[in-house]
Amino acid sequence: MQPDTLDADPVRTMTIEAFADTIVPGEKRSPDDRAIAGAAPGGGAVAAGAIALLEAPGGGLAPALDALAVALNDHAKEYAKERGLVLDDDVPPFVALSFAERTALVQLLTAPEHPEKQMWVALALFSNMAFDSAAHLSTVDAFAAGHPGLLAIGYFRPDDDGVWRFPQYSYGRQLANLHPNTTPTGSPA
Amino acid sequence: MTATESTDVVVIGSGFGGAIAAYHLAAGGARVVVLERGPWLTAEEFDHDFLLGSSYTRIFDFVIGDGMSVLGGNCVGGGSVVFFATMPRAPRFVFERRGSIGRRLWPAAISRDTLDPWYDRVAEALPVRPTPWERVPYAGGLFAAACAHAGHTANPAPSAIDLDECTNCNWMIAGCRFDAKRSLLLNYLPAAIAHGAEIRPKHEVQSLSRNDDGGYRVHYRLVDDLDYRVLHDSGAIDAKIVVLAAGAGATPVILRRSEPQLGPMPYAVGRYFSGNGERLNTAVFDEDRVREVLGLTRDGGQAYAAYQIGRGPTVTNWDWLDGSLPEYERFSLEQLYFPPGLGTILAQVPDATGPTWFGVQKKEMLLRWQSWLTIFTMSEDDNEGVFGPPPETGNAHRLSQQMLGNGPLRYRPTANTLRGWSLSDAAVKDILERDGLARVMPWTNDLVGAYTVHPLASCRIGDDPATSALDDGHELRGHPGIFVTDGSAVPCALTVNPAMTIAALAERAMPGIVRALQERGVPVRYGAPSPDGETAARRGVARAG
């Protein structure tokens, strides 16, 4: 689902991908994939299109992605330094962290008392939205393309006209006693 | 110099409070202009689509505050277009609440008995009807069966949905493309237009000022069609009377911004906000246990696995709506659907060993999404929300081109509110985890604070000028001719879905607003029938009056 972007800044893309993969983890695209940690089977937020959604002009985060990537890597360096971790120079600092370390850092950044919480929560929100609702794609198109998130959560497919209808929807019988103080309008007394 | 346009009444907002006013005042003979911030969509424009820019994001606002996020409508028809159309009346004890002010919160003139004839008017107008069991979707049936298994009652809730037209698609938060949901687009608003009311979408009111003749000038900006962060030309309309119904998240902001022109606002403007005591729990069901313990099977032989099917909340538990319980310990529990996107990120993993809302275990929970059931608590909070200084325009600093923004509301739940949430969490857990049916966790409040889809009370009615912004006729204290008829006028949390009460209060306020217009020389009268011409409820109101 991830379009082939010739991004001028691969550091930014890898860093944001690694963040999105921490929110909804997925399997590596290739054995040498570094951004995706491979912590869970199936596609995760990255395969679901998190970068495309974050870069969508309507979302509001696109102008901030450069700064977010820089800040995230600064936090990763600080996190590593405090814990005596030596980071691999081949990839951005956040990407160099293990999945467990990325997870721990994201927990710190999104904790209620963290001064930058709001922007990291926003990044997490969009990462999650890419996976469970494919908000960068028309939902019908997302199904046609086999969107990994919609398929993973088991979202039912639409009718052929792209509209959802469920003719079968009810167990069809009374399943509990009504509250004794229900009025004839169906409201509580 | 161009003369400023003038009319008898400007109505700000077109949700329940605005649409009901527009209809009655136009039908009574007044010239009415409705200014609505959001777009005007009709059934065929309500998309089944999560794509940014579809109706899902165009007509719906999610404003993140400090400790409280508010979800609400942003379109012609307001909340009625995006809501789930569940419309119970508030229980009797709610009208006797004292909250933390040591006296009855509601005006002496209002009780369940005095409001019932006005509830009847709304029920007739939309209409609102009881839901039969055989039309309850699987998710509601599952909740009912779990309640019964735990020794509790459960009720299909009255609703404003035409069940013969409904496809149970569960897209109603993006507007109903089948016109099955009886939103205001199908009753009060077309009736208002038929009587000459003008509705102007994409007009965001910023402030009011006072004219020398005692009327008001309403100042607005035009909102861009696509990118709501962009505002275009400004304009103004003069009116003898202003009906403010921009919603509890916006009405006090407009009034606060107007303070330099209008003079001091009552203390309660922008204070005493209530989130209706709302709280969510998400359960993940064990399909085998649903079959074995509750004996449920559906078409295709599955037990449940049907979270997506239905029409929002349909079944509710009222066992804790007991007036003999102490205040803050009463709540209703309602089975609810929340769509992906906004509806999953805050759900927490039961028994998590790592992070509760993201990561490997959260993904595993998402894979069982069709076996989820969300339970919605509506309890008695402590009216602890306070609005900070207004943003430059509107009621939020918009982050995305649509839907998402940051607003000035601050909310720190008191021990009373937290106690109600804790009791309701325990009740949900007791019902749904019994005999291994499900595992349950409340949504996290750590990310965007608490949240509400039913903002209330930020400009409330009351008898005490120190703790209410409006008198019992909904007129703003100290500012004659400004009336507030939206959810901000409701004094406190209602323990049930508030749309029916907001609408009934708006209906009740109309004769007084008509009198205010008459006093200003407008030839208007009160007494329009229901929007479709029915008159039974009008007779009921006349008898009560």
C-alpha cells in the first residue's frame, strides 16, 4: 500500500516509519528492512499507508514531519545516552533502537506529564488511523487494493455499489426483562 | 457606505437549539436568518467512506482540550446529523440534582412533569419511537443477554430512526445516506425554510455587538469549502433578537469573545461545563462463551462477531438510574458502536503486559475487532469544565483541514466524577466478564483527556444568578434579547443521551422568545403545529400552559 516515493529525506521517512511501526507493528518488507522492526505478523501501520496519510495535506501533520523526525531522533539519542546504549550509525537513532526500546520511548513521550505529549499522540493517532480505517484512501478502493488493516480487523466489505447494508442484523427476540420503571414512551421514569 | 443587512432574528447554529427556534419563529411570522458554521449536505452526499475529506470529516468536529475532548456536529442540522438518534427522556431525579452548589440546579419551573409536554412535542416532530426487540441489532442483543445473565434488566432505547429505511450500516456518524435517521434535515429545518427562514452554511459567527436601537449585530466569517482552517470574507447582520445555539463547545466562546463589545458576561458563561459524565469501556468477547453461556447464534452460525452491524446504541441498562442512590452514583450503561479511526486508539488491552493502547498486544486486540462491544457510561459529573480565553476565531485552533483541532476547554474531574466512573466501570466489568464472556477495559484518559459526545451546561439556565448564565426563559442575564437554546443551557449531566432534553428545553423556550419579539414590535405569534402538521402535542402544551 505504500507508494514508491522518491523522498528527498530518507532519514525522515525511516524515522516516521519506525514510529508508526511501534504503534501498529508489522512484518518486515525485506530481510534488511530496518524501519519496520518485524515485531508482529502481517502488515502494520507502515504497510497500511501511515506515511501517505501523514503526508496528506488535509491531515495537518505534513508540515511538522521534518521537525517531528528530528525531535524523535534527538529523544532517541538522549534515551540511549541515559541508558548507556550504543546506537548503530547506519540508520537514524530512533530506528537504531530495538522494538522494546522504541516502545519504551514512545510510552515516555506520550505520558500525561510529557510537555510534547500532544504532538506524539497526534502522530500515534494518525498511524493508527492508517491501519484501521485507511483514511488516505477511499474505503472502497482500500478494499479493492487489499488494505492490510481493514482486512486484519475483519471490517465487512460493502455491497457492489460501495455501500454497506446488513439485511441480517438481529437475534430477533427479547433478551432481557425491561426495567420496571419504563414509561409507555420507552424512557426511564 | 453599504447598509448592514437586517432581520428580526438571527439564529446561530442549526442543531436542535437552532432548528427548533428557526421553525417556530419563522412559522410565527418573523424574518429568520440561520448562520451555520458547517456545510449543508443532503443524503446522497453522506459517504460511506473513511477518506479524509469525505462527509465523515466534513460534518464532524473533534476538539481536543486540556483534560476533555469534545465531539460534535459541524453542519446544517448540527448534532442531529452525526448523532446516533437515541432519545430517552431524562429520569425524574436528574431535575432534583444539587451538584456542588448546595441548591437545586434546575430552575424551579422545570421538572420532569413540566417538561414532559415539551418532550411530547419533540417526539411527535421527529418522530421518536420505542424500539421493538425484534429490530435490535446483534450488539444490542448481546448486551441485553449479558445484562439478563447478570441479573439485570435491559431496555431497547427510544430512537429517532425510521427502522423500515435503516440498513444497519453503522455509518450514521458520517450522516445517514438513507434518510432513515430522522435528523433535523427532515423535519424542523425544511419546515422552517417553507416558512421563509434562510439558512446560510459556512458562516462562522465570531462575535456579537450591541446596536443603539437595543438590537444586536452578528459578526461572521465565511469558512472555506474544503479547508476549514481558511476563513474568507467577513460580514454582519443586524437583528432584534439573537438565538445562540452554536453548541456547548462554541456558544460560550462566542459570548466571551463578544465581551469587549457587549460588556461583562454572567460568571457562568464558559463555566460549569459538563461532559455528561461520559466514559467508555471496550469489551472483547469470547465467541465460544457467548454461544455456551448466553445461547446466542446468528445467521451463518456465528455467536456474535458483528460489532460493525447496527445503528449505534440500541440497548441500555437503567438499573443504576435509581433516585434513591446518592448523587454521583447514578448512571446508565448503553451498548455503543464507535467506528474505526477515532474509535479504536483509546481502547485499552485487557491484561496488557506492555503498553495498553498501542503495540503488539493492541494489534492482537484489533484483530478481534468484530468481537468488540463498547459500553457507554453516562453519569453525573461535577460541572467542572472551564473555558480559557477564546482562540482567534471559531472555538478551536484547527489542526487538520477538517475535524481535528485544539480548543480552550479545561477539565479536571473531581472525586465525585471519578467515583461515578469507577462505579460504572465496576458494573460493566461485573456484567460482561461474568462466566468468562469477555474481558473489559475502560478507554484511556491519558491521551486526549476525558471525552464527551454530549457537551453540556457551559451557559446554563438556573434561578441563581451567581451560578447560571440564563434565566429560566433562556435569556442571557444582563443582555436582553440574547437567548441560548442549545446543550449549553442544560444545567447538568443527565445520565442519559441529552438530545431529547436539549430539544424539549428549546421547544419550551419558544413562547418566551416570541413574546420578546412582540415586545420589540415584530408581528409574530406562537402556536405552530408539528413540522409535518400534527397538532396533538401542541394541544398537550396548551393544556399544560
